[in-house]
Amino acid sequence: MMLFEELEDVLARPKFTDVLGQEAIDRFLAGLLAIADWAQDQEVEPAVLTRDPDDDYVLSLARSAQVDVLVSGDRDLTDLADTQPPIETPAQFSQRLG
């Protein structure tokens, strides 16, 4: 599943729709699509870097795409120290953007 589709699925959960509302989520996703740069999947297996192999894929893809920051609420990622790229929670990222 593409990461964007996974994000759509996660944001459709009641814990997000009840707080943010579907309209705000739809605007966010449309805005993200409008500015997103799409990265190609790597053809090699990612190195084992996290407790979750799916997160290894995400971190490896972020590295190969040379992103500035990886935003995630997944503790398997946010608990990592001194990563490249840096990993921020959505709250940290939002606060930094100010």
C-alpha cells in the first residue's frame, strides 16, 4: 500500500475524524497532494534500523529521497535517537512550523 493511502486510512479513524472533522482532513490531504514530491521505491531491501520492518522501509525511503524531516507518530520511529533524517512527531513538526 502506498504511504499516502495508509495516511488516508489512518486519518479516517474516529480518533482523528472526531477531533479534526472530515472536511479539515480532506483539505489537509488535498493540500498535501498539491505539494508532495513522490519518491520511487528502492529496489534493495532496507537495512534493519527499527523494531518494525515496515518502519525500516519508511526510514530507508526518507533517506534515499533526502527529505528534510520525517514526521511520524509511530514510537518505533520517534524513539530513535540521532537519525538522518531527523524524526519529529506531528506536534513537534507543527510547533516548529509555527
